[in-house]
Amino acid sequence: MLKSWKLKEVVLMSLFAVVFGIVYLLFVHAANIWAAIIGPLAYEWMFGIWFIVSIICMYIIRKPGAAVLSETMAAAIEVLIGNAVGPRLILSGVIQGLGAEAAFALTGYKHFNILILMLAGIGSAVFSFVYGYFVSGYAALDPSFVALMFTIRVLSGAIIAGIGGKYIGDALLATGSLRGYAIARTKKGDVNA
């Protein structure tokens, strides 16, 4: 999978994985505080932040595997620095990354506009929700509550991960720090951007 990748792409993806592994762990604590105030739906609102590295890396690098690899690496970093969930979290990272990767694969890795990035965030939300449904026992909850959880997670994936990921990628591009990456080769006004 990484055969066609340049070393700088692997390094950038690894850097983002480390940064977001730390961010993810910080947001676990923030979500715990928020959940103490409003209840378990607090996590659903925040899920988008836990999907974002896959969207940012794919938006910048634009190569198959960027979403799933970056999300998996970030989850592994999060486990290494102390997430109490442990190694099972790495599987969650793989599943979330596959959800984002699926959206980009549907376009043949040729389109990276805001709608595709939002769809990638939604993909992460759907894949993670299905996994969570079986692992976390959502079946025991009232179906209307489960539907509300799902809706909020999908919105979080689309807005925080999709729109937020595009915003971060565009902001980094504007600094000139992404010259030489696929994102910088996209011309202004390109419908694929």
C-alpha cells in the first residue's frame, strides 16, 4: 500500500497521527466532563473530532490508505499514551478509518471537495456506530434514543470531521507548508478540490 508513497507523505501522516492521538485523548477527558453534565449523548456530539485525522491526511496526501492508516496510527498513539480502553481502541481506529476510506474509494480517490469530505466523516460515523452497536450494547437502549445517538454522530462526523478537516487542510495549505503534496497541485476553482 505504501509502495507509491513518498517518504515525506509517510512522515506527515505519522506527525498528524501523533498530534491527533494526543488530541483524541484530551477530548476523551473533555467528553467525560461534558457527559457528567448532559449525559451519554455528549460523546455523540464529539465523535467528529475522533474521525478528523483520516479526513485531513486523505485531503492532503490523496492516496489510497491515507485515511485508514492515519486513523489507526492515531488510535495506537492514543493507547500508548494512556487511553484506558486499551488495545480495543486500535480496532476502533481501523473501523473509523475504513469508514472514511470507503467514501474516497467510491470516487476512485479523484474527488476531494467538501461533499466528499463530509461523506467521509459520515462514513466514519456509520462504521463506528455499527461497531459500537454490537460492542457497547446499544441494542439494550430504547430504539428512539439509539436513532438520536446515530443522528448526532453522523452530524458530528459531517461537520466536525468533514468541514473541520477541510478547514484545517486549507489553513495549512495557505501557510505554504504543504507545497509538494497532492493538495497543493489542485488548481483554484477545480471542482475536485
